Amino acid sequence: MTTTTPDYEALFAALCTEVGFCLHEKGRQRVIEALPNGLDAAVRAVFKAEGVDEPNAPGDLKRAVRDCIKAHVRP
């Protein structure tokens, strides 16, 4: 059985171009570290790295971040 390594560069490029969240290196590392804890944890890490109050962020923005991560990182 082969497992593919997620293409984090593509993920972070998509977050930047599609959602407008261009994370710095430390923020990227937080997201990568959060991924094993699930998609919701990774979404929270993105918002935290951007300095956005995730609980009060618009639902469509949360969905956009979630969909972007889901499209680039497969379990």
C-alpha cells in the first residue's frame, strides 16, 4: 500500500490565491502540525496564523478554508 505525501506547497499556494490567506513559515508549520488532529483543527490553525477570530469569521470563509485544505490533503 502506498501513501502519498501531501503537497503542502500546493495547499499553501491555494490558500493564498483562492482564499487570500498567505501564511508565513511559522503559520504554515502550525497548520501542518494541526492536520493529524483533523480538518477542523487545521482550519482553526489557519485562522489563528492569519490573526482572524475564527468563531466570528463568516461561514463562507470558514467553508472556503476547509474546502481548500480538504482538496489538497488526503487522509
